[in-house]
Amino acid sequence: MSEPVPKRSRALAQSSPDASFESRYPHISSWVKDAWVEIGHDDCGRAFVRALDIGGLIWEGTGPYPSMDEALRALDRGIGAWIARHG
């Protein structure tokens, strides 16, 4: 019989490189079901990461980011903040 995993261990597991995308970036994962994100630079010099919906841009990163993980974390936080304000 296995012992229950302490809450702290579960939190560390969710942030580990082996954790699923959905557990590491829950807001991005839910956002892309009805809207979209853009990642990468374009010729217009826009931000590296953006979140959009049918109404247009809802969040844009301020980078540069030291890693792709940091860019995705910022994107996830930005989407989460927008959802908290707008539902």
C-alpha cells in the first residue's frame, strides 16, 4: 500500500520538467480551447508572447525572457490575471 504524497511534494511535482503542460500552465491550457496564443517574433517587432481572443489582443508580454519556460509562465500569469478581471 502506498503512502499519501504530501502537498509540498505534489506542488514540486507539478512544477517539475516532467509535469504535464496542463498542470504547469493551467491558464494557457484552458485559454486555447476557445481562443489562441502567439509565440515568436514577427517583422512588426511585437512581443514574443501574446494571448488573443475573438475581440483581439488581451495580453502581451514585455520580455525578453531568459527561457521559453519563463515566457510561458508570464503568458500563463497574464491570462490568469485577465480571467480574474473579466471572468
